[in-house]
Amino acid sequence: MSNNYLNNMNSSDEQELEFHKNTETILVIDDSPTNLEILHDVLGNAGYEVLVEMDGASGIEQVETNPPDLILLDVMMPKIDGFETCRRLQADPSTKDIPIIFITALTEAEEKVKGLNLGAVDYITKPFEQQEVIARISLHLKLRKLNLELDKQKQELEVRVKERTLELSQTLEQLKHTQLQLVQTEKISSLGQLVAGVAHEVNNPIGFISTNLHYANQYIEDLLILVGLFQKNCSNPGSEIEAQIENMDLGHIAKDLPKLMSSMKLGTDTIKGIMQSLRNFSRTDGDKKKLVDIHQGIEATLMILQHRLKAYSKRPAIQVIKDYSILPKIKCYPGQLNQVFMNLLANAIDVLEESMNDSICVNHEEYIPINPQIRIGTTIDKHHVTVTIADNGKGMPESVMNDIFQPFFTTKPEGKGTGLGLSISYQIITENHGGNLQCISSPGEGTEFIIKIPF
Ligand SMILES: Nc1ncnc2c1ncn2[C@@H]1O[C@H](COP(=O)(O)OP(=O)(O)O)[C@@H](O)[C@H]1O
Ligand SMILES: [Mg+2]
């Protein structure tokens, strides 16, 4: 290496040189021993590892077994000349990226062009200008390094893009689910507001009907007593009054009126109860948990589902068996919990109805009555309140069990099931209440859902 070259080097070039020393290999393929010797010395002094071969075939072999970082290739060689060697190296995908610099005679312009056309990156001319050879080689090694780096980055980028795309599509899926859940929750909450509004509006008129019924009842009792007294004390009231008594059937009215009043009272009490349940059920949750009676929520939900529990032409009534423990008030989001009770009870009713249809079909019109039941139990231990909702429907196989908490998973016909009930319930119990929701079921054995809420 010339002093001039060394003098011009800055410290980062020195580092590069160190780097060259250990890592970069140059293969020289030339049939002239003199050339080989010169190049070997020049390159060796510059810190490169140098391999030499004297003909194209062994050059190619060397490249395949021990791929160099750069190839210096003589044009004129016996048998396989430099152009052919270059063509073969370029044709092989495993060697085509190794930069090739042709060694040509200064005068052969045609050779230079041909070499470059074949895929060589550059040429050096004989006789060698040492500094030029080193400078060109160093430049092409740098280019190759950059190219390799670029390739690596490109590949990494592709992997990253793929990963990001996957992530994004997963996020998008999740977003869709969340959006649907929000819509569902929003629907329920606006329905809740509507119900609460109606319950509030109905509350006043029902209130004064109920209060006035109380007085009306008293007045009627008094009046009937008075009429009785009249009848007793006026033995001869006159034909006009007697005709009226007979026409209106006073005896019947006197007997019927108190019954009528008490059934009207019963009616208003029922309406009041329903309104109270509706208000309980549709209570809108704020940001903070509230202390509530969980049984009240279950009762309100049952009340709302009452019409689905009753007997009708195709099946007997669904029996609801309650096994409640004494519970303290629990801190929770009551509206959300009611939604969970609603989802679980509605599923139980669905499966009991379906099981009933199946039992009719399976037995070829022979109706084997099953006694459809839903059992609701509550218990308490040191840290949890547990609510169990169990049905004696057909249960589910493991394949269904595995997916029941997945959003949109449903086995019900389109339009009947949304597949959101259990996934929303799961979210409400686990995420919003820090509890857990478990399901125990097997075919023919019914299904039990266990809700555990910490307090
Ligand atoms: N009590 C149950 N008995 C049997 N299968 C049930 C019961 N509850 C839920 N499943 C199964 O879980 C599925 C998902 O329930 P859910 O999330 O509420 O959605 P959907 O009721 O709209 O189908 C149901 O389609 C049903 O297959
Ligand atoms: Mg459901």
C-alpha cells in the first residue's frame, strides 16, 4: 500500500481497514502468475484476505464453496474465459450478487463494454495502478455492503409490514366487535332510559288511582252500610224505590262491589310492582359502583321475562326454582348485572324451548313431557357472592362450550341469535366487576352458569 493512501486515511477509514482485514475476501481469477502475484501483494497489504485461482472453472468452484465478497476476473484465459465465467456466475442466483471487476488491457474498449453488459460492476486496467485498484475495490465493497444492508432492511421492513398488517387487521376486527358491543349496550341503555321514563310517567297516575281506590273502598263500604240501615229502618220506602232496587239488583251489587274493588286494588298493585321492577331493571349505571340488592335485580329480570316463562300450547310453564341465601348489599353496576341475568335467563329459556321441540321430534310425535326448570341460586363466602343459573335443557357438547364466550358465536338460526349475549356478559363480569363467569355443561345434562363477584 502506498504511503499516500495511508496518509489520506482518517480514523474511520482505519477502522474500516481493521474490519476489512478480518472479514472481506477477494478472489482473483487470472491465468497469469505475475498478475496474481502483484494483486495478491497489493490486496494483502491493503488488509484484504486474498484467494487466487488460475482458470474460470476452478474460480467458479471456489466461489461456490467459499463465496468471496468481490471477484477480480481476467478476461483472457484458456478454456472458460472471463466472459463465460462471468455469465455463469451471473446466472446462478447464489453467486449473482457478488460484484465482479474485470481485469482488461488498457486498450480494449470493446472488452470493457462487453464485461459491463454481462453484469460486471467495473473494470481495472493492466498495467495496474495500485491506488486505483484499491480505491475501486474499496468503493465496490462499500457499495456491496450497502446493498446487502439495503436488502436486509428491505426484508426486515417486509416482515414488519406483514406483522403490522396482521396487527392492524386484528385491531380492526376487535374494533368491529367493540363497536357492535357498544351499539348493543347503547341500545339497551337507551331502551333502559325509555323504560325508566315510561315507568316514571305511569307512576303518578297509578299512584293516585291506588290512593283514591283506598278511599273509594271506604266510601262504598260506608254507603252500603247506610243503604242497609235504610232498608232495615224504612220498611215501606214506596214503589219507585222498590222498583229501582229490583232493577239494579241491589243484592248483587252489595255482594259484588267489594270484590270488584279488591280486584281493582290487586290490579293497581300489580302495575305498581311491574313499574318498580322496570325501574329496577333499567337503572342506568353511572361511573361509580352502587350498593344494591342483587336479588332485586334477579327478580326484576324474571318479571320482565315472565311472559316467556308461562305455559303455552306447545309446552308447559317453565318452573323457576329459587334457592336464595341472605345476601348483603353488593357494590356493583346494577344495570350491567341485570343485563347479565337477562342474557343467561334468556339463553336458558331458549334452550328449554329448543329441548322441548327436540324431545317431540326425536320420539316421532310421541310427546315425552320434560319438566322445564330453571334454578337460580345465590350464596356468599368470605370474598365472593355467587349466583348460579342452571337449566335442565339439552346441554352442549365440548365443541360448542369452547366458543360460547366468543363474540358472534351462536348456534341459533339467523335473526334469533346474535352471539353477543355471553361475550358481553363475560366482559361485564370479568373486566367490569373483576369476577369470573364459568359454564358447566354436557349433552343431556343441562347447563349451569356460575357468576362470582368479589366484594
Ligand atoms: N343454557 C344454555 N344451554 C345450551 N347452550 C347454550 C346455553 N347458553 C348459551 N348456549 C350456547 O351458547 C351460544 C352463545 O350464546 P349467546 O352469546 O347468548 O348468543 P345467542 O344467544 O345469540 O346465540 C348459544 O347460541 C348456544 O349455542
Ligand atoms: Mg343469548
